[in-house]
Amino acid sequence: MGDRCEMCGNVRRDVKFRDEYEVPENAEEGYYCDECLEDMIDGWWAEEQKAYEYDNEGNRADSPDYNEDNSWFEDSD
């Protein structure tokens, strides 16, 4: 019998131990399938990108004063 994914509980071929280098920084190491790992990374990036999004008043997207209607992404160039 294979390992069980710690998120969805499925036992599939793609379930394997994911160490700290594979999981996002806000997740624990563990046994995850490819689909759940991708979902974790997507969820992490959705939160992480808020640090690079600002409104016209200079408020970051993770600020309670953030105005989504007047927002823009910081250019990293």
C-alpha cells in the first residue's frame, strides 16, 4: 500500500514525502500528492503577491486600508 496524502487523504502513485525545499514556506513537510502540492503553492502565492500589490495611496494589499479599485503591481525592474 502506498502513502496517504495528508491533505486529501488519497492513496495514489504521486503521493510522496515533500521536504522543506518542495513545500511553500508556510506549510509543513509531509506526504502530499502532486495536485495538493500545486494547490498549496498556488494558495501561498495568492497571499505572497499581496506584498507586491499597492493602491494609489501606497497601501499594500494586505493592509486593511487597501483600495482594490485603485491598485497596481510593483515593477521589479
